[in-house]
Amino acid sequence: MRHVTGRARRAGVALTAVLTWAGLLAGAVGCSGAGGGGLDRVLGKPAAVEDAIRVSPGDGVREVRADEPLLVRVPDGRLESVKVVASRDAQETEVPGRISADGRSWRPEGARLALAARYSVDAVAVDGDGRRSARHTTFTTHVPAERFIGYVSPENRATVGTGMIVSLEFNREITNRAAVERAVRVSAEPAVEIRPHWFGSSRLDFRPKEYWRPGTRVTVSLALRDVEGAPGVFGLQQRTYSFGIGRHQTSLVDAAAHTMEVRREGELLATVPVTAGAPKTTTYNGKMVVTEMLELTRMNGATVGFKKKNGKGEYDIPDVPHAMRLTSSGTFLHGNYWADPEAFGRLNLSHGCVGLRDVKGGGADTPAGWFFDRSLVGDVVEVVRSKDRTVAADNGLGGWNMGWKEWTAGSAVT
């Protein structure tokens, strides 16, 4: 049995982009396809559970003041682990803190939050019956009103897959997009053409024409300080950072055949049986990039639009193992321990996610554990032969679904 901490595992990279891209319900963890969201429609689905872990400030909250208290607590049971990370300018810092003697709460050792930062909280709790549940939340702190910043992914000094797209999510709308675009430079060694594309007025992505070559070093230079991004609103950042491209791995999910082919450097590593979206809640087609990896997480249908008449989620599973985010709207590739093992490779049961066979707590020698341990943030998972549309280019890092001409047309600089 693998040791599961519930913390966000990002295989050497932790996204610092604020996850408020188009379609995202901030902090929502679930599955979504054309139907809007959901977890696997399963045999023996666990009963719904109440919120076991409470985090303040709340999930997805913006403009949190520096003096606002940070608190993680449980009404029953005890906290097993808490990890809080503050990200500023693509640099992660773990926040020191302590779990109380009774195990019911966690507080940071410092009194004040950092300004202009994105915080992520990953907590695992155990109830009186020994059942484990997890919670993953994010919030961002105050940026002075006359300033703007760009939350950047991937992380400084990270090693990522060949499908990684550099993404900046700005905390305020940018009306002078050309000036901001000129102030951001992305370069690579060995050299390759890299071009920008704007998604709306607050997100700017960069990518090459083809996937990055393994071993490439990518450098991102932000010269945003005092650049006027909107009338009276000026940039704050002035720094350079870099990240590396690891081995080349892509996975092809055939929704009709219920299989996933995993290839490393073009060679077939394995063909894994999967379950994809059911006929009424199909999985998106197209290329999706892994943006987040969670060893254990909670999936609640209410966060992605699947609610009962009483407002509660159609499902609420507190300990989904080996969860890898593919879209900002909530599509995951994840381990599934509750479905009939005979379903994998034979049936499509989910509300949009791709499920791999797993065991409760997450097994190292299961298909889900095997794939999780061989994956990186930045790897591409492509879905074909699903009866759904192609995923939108701004839903997660879906830019590889755009042709080069269409991508380059998204620059604000003529």
C-alpha cells in the first residue's frame, strides 16, 4: 500500500497560476464533460458526507487582507496532515504551522499573510471510524489597487512534460494588452520559436509550434514593473525565472475502445484499460495537459454542477486517489476503487473523467498508481472517439488544439 498524504503532488512543479480560467469554479474538484461535471457513475457508490475539513479564508477567495487569519479545522476526528504553500512570482514557500494538541486545528506560525500571493492548502483528516478525507483549496491575497501582477505557471526550477504551456493569469483586466505582451519574454535553449496568445483580457499563454524537445531550458522574463496595463494600473513584477523540459510522454485515450496507450519517447509503455464518460455525460475529445497532481482529493458533484434537489452533490467521495487535473472545468484522470473491476476496458461510466482501476488509499501496483508515478505536470493526455466536442483551448492548457496560424493570430502585437 502506498503512503498517501493527501498533499498536492506536482511531480516537481506546483502551478502558480490562479485557477480562475474560463469555466473554472475556483478550487472545484470533480469531473466534467459536456454535461458540466460529475464523478464516475459507479457500482456501490459511497454515501455523501458532510464537509469534514474547514479552511479559512474560503476556497477561491480573492483579495484576502494580510492580517486575515489562516485556519484549518475539523469539527470531529483529527487532522492527520496539513500543507500550506504560498506562491509569489513562480516561487513556492511552504508556510510553517502546527496542528493543535487535540488534532482539531492547524494555525501558521506567522501572524500575517504575504501580499500578492496565491496560497494552496492541502489537508487530510481522519474521523472517529478511521476514515480518511482530503481537502484542497486555494485563495489569493491583496494586491494594491493601482498595481497588477501575473500569476505564472509552471514553477521556477520545475521539470515538466513536453506539452507544458507557459501561462500568466493577471489579477486585473488588461486593456493595454500590447504593452503587457511586450514586457513578457519567453525564450528557450536550444532556441525555438515561441509565440503568445491572449484568452480574453486577463490570460496570456506562450507555446512553441510543436511540443518542447526533451532537455530544453525555458526562461521567462517579466519586465512588468511600471507598465500600464490599464488606465492608472501599473505592473509590479520585475524578475526572470526558468524551468526544464523532462522526457517526452503522451497518452492516448480511446473512449470507444476503453483503453489508454501510454508512450514514452514514441515507444509504447503500456495499454491501460479505462472507463470514460457515459453516453449522457461524455468526455471531451482533444489534447489536454496535466496541470495538477493530487495523491488524494475529495470530489463533490455540487462543485461542478451536479446537484440533487436538496442542493447537495449527486456524489461526495472524500478520498479519490491519484487525481490528475486535465481541464480547469473539472475533468480529471484519476484512480477509481469503487467501480466494479470488470468495468475497466469494457464500459464508460463516468460523468466526463477518465478512470483507472485503483484501491482505496491508492495502490502503487494498480494501473492508476503505475500511471501517476510515471507522469509529470505538463504531460499531454489526448482523448479520441468520444461523442463530444473538442475541449476549448482556454479550458486548462488546451492550446495544443489550436493550429499554429490560429494561435499566432492571438497576439496583441502586430
